[in-house]
Amino acid sequence: MTDVTPDVLAKLRLVRPADASDALDSIGFVDTFSMDPAMRPLAFGQRMVGLAQTYQLVPSDRVPLETTYDDYAKRLREFADGWFRFQEMFGPDGVSVIDAARTRAGVLGSANTLSGKIKGMQGYVIDGACRDSYETVLEEIPVWCTVRSFSRVEWRIKYGRMNEEIVCAGVRVRPGDVIMGDDDGILVIPAERAAKVADRAMDILERDKKSRRRMYEQLGIPLDDTVR
């Protein structure tokens, strides 16, 4: 698979997912790489472009036993079954793409997303749940998910596989593919097509800006950054 260069990534950060989606349409991929509309951002106004780090979780078959909370707390890592391994991949330009079987288990929250932000992560995409949603929004962590939940992961899901091709919210995602997100949802751009999509999306955006700028001027609307 072709690696995405920093120049291509920089171009994609200048365009909208809508522009990249139109570019994909124009080369024959209509809706192929758009995630399920159930994949929504925790907060409006966030944008994200980065490289996929893939992780799959599967439903757990373990049953919890009644115990003291102190004993429960000591056993959390055992019950986690490696679900936290995706944090090993945190790094600059990364986007965690997690297939969590659309369960209510809160794979991410306000603490582990902050640790990723410190390491340069661009955002998180979960076919499943994020918890601590309010705190995560306050921390300005870009998260898209299909489920809202307050539940822990233990006893609900367990480690499946990491850094391999997965299917997340209906789209095939491989490590190193480009992930784009905004208020409209999540778009995946295959790494080998990223350069072509970036160039075409830049042209699409400039055409759109020019057209809308004329209408702004006709209506007397002050120009903003979307049309400059």
C-alpha cells in the first residue's frame, strides 16, 4: 500500500470532506468510503484529518461476579483483555479507528483521549461508544462514534486484533488510509488514491469558493474564511 506523504496530508487538511467525497465520486467511488450516517461527532465544529490506526474489539463472553469494589478495581486490567492495546499506537497524525461491534462499552473517555492528544493524535472513530462525553467535548477531543454510553469495557468487549484491515461502520479501513471527519460524518480515503483525491478536491474547493464568493458579494454578506 502506498504511504501518504506529508504534502498530500497537508492538502487534505485544506479541503472539506465534502470536496474529497466529490473527488471520490468523480473517479468512480460513490458512497464506497463514506461511513454509516450513525457515525456522528460528539461536538459540532470539529474537523479531523489523519492516518488510520486500526483496532478491532469483539463481544466478551465473561460474566462478572459479585465482589467488593476494591477487589473489582484490582481486577479491571485482567477483565479488559487487552482492549487498551490501541493506546500503544498513539502518535502524531494518528486517528484511532475502532470496530467495537457497536456495543455500549465505552472504549474511549476523557482520560485516554487526553493521553492521545498529548502524543499528537488527530482524533478517534468508534463503531461503538465513547463515554465521559461532556468532559471529552470540554477537552476539545475530536471523537466520532455510533453509540453514547456510560459503561466500562470490562465484561462487555475484549481484544480482537490490531493494526490490520477492519470494517468500521460499513467501510473497509486499512492502517495508513486517510480518515477525514467533520460535522457531516467520516470519510475514508484509500492511501493509494489519496494524492489524486487531494489534488482534485483542491480544485473542487476553489471552484466552490469562487461561486459562493460571487453570491456573497451580490447579497452584501461579509466574506468569511469559507470563501476567501
